[in-house]
Amino acid sequence: MVGDVHRLPVLWHAATMDKRRWFILIATSLMAAATLLWLQGRYEKGDMRNALELVQTYHSRAGVSIPDLLSYRHPQKGIQWSTAVENSCFQHIRVHAVVSGDPGQEPTVYAFAVDINGPSIHPANDNGQLLLGLMDEPLPVASTSASSEPTAVLTASASSEPTAVPVVPAASASSEPTPLPAASAPASASSEASP
């Protein structure tokens, strides 16, 4: 017990030395944490940028892209894109395409879950599922003729003189597009709808 009294000044001196060491340890830990958070933020920004690019540049086998189909379904409407991280470890990103509606209407939201590692795009809501289902159908091609008046095409047959056949003008860019065929509802949705 007498020996413990003599150790007291040594322990106090060691405690003051430990304060400096604790300060250095805490400062180094905070710098390491800040660096890791900064790096994680950079990775997430890169993943979100890549997911948005993947959704905007994806083309189906029919040659239809998601922005083209959105522009076709919602002519002259603004489309705003946003991204959010679902799972940073697995690089799963959610991409939203928000189409502004008419005044008094809610905007239409198309959501897609993107797996960067795949890469693959999955629907994240019913509108996204509908849109991805419609991508297998080619979009109608609008004619860009300079004349808006009907014209005639001359045809010839072996037994008669050439005759004029009237041609119906192509739909102009300002007219409403014809709707694409609706995608079939999933089996679970049809079973829930029936009483």
C-alpha cells in the first residue's frame, strides 16, 4: 500500500501525456471519418450519374428509349429527372422521371430501380412497369412533309393510262399522337380487381 502512494505522481504525469495522445487520436479519427464520408459521397454521385445515364440512354429491341416514350406519351410536357440511393453497398439507385401535369393535376411519376452492377433497369412503381412494358412496341413515325395539303400520286397499270390517287396527309407535329396499345395488367392486379 505504501508503494501505491509513491506511484500517484507518476500516474498523474502519465495522464497528462495521455491527454495529448487522446487529442491526436481523436483528431486523426475525425479526419479519417471525414475523408471516408467525402469518398462515399463521390462514389454515390458517380453511381447516381451513371444510373441516370443508363435510364436515359437505354433502348429496347424495338429501338424505343425511355425519354422518347415519355415525350410521346406526354407531348409538350416538362420531364424532370431525379435520383436517390436505395442501397450504396449494392449500388442500387432509384431514378424518377416526373412529368408535369396540366394545372390542377398531379404530376405523373415514373420510377425505376437501377442496379449499376448488372447493369439492369427494373420498374419501381406501376407507371414504371407500364412504361417498360410499352417499350417493346415501336413508336409510330411521324412524317415531316413540307406541304400540309393533300397530294396525289400517279399510278400506272398495264391496261390503262396513269390515274391520280389521292394521298391522305401525314399527321402534323401539332396533332395529338395516337395512343400506343396499353400494356397488359399483371396477373396479381387483375385478381385483386375482381370481386
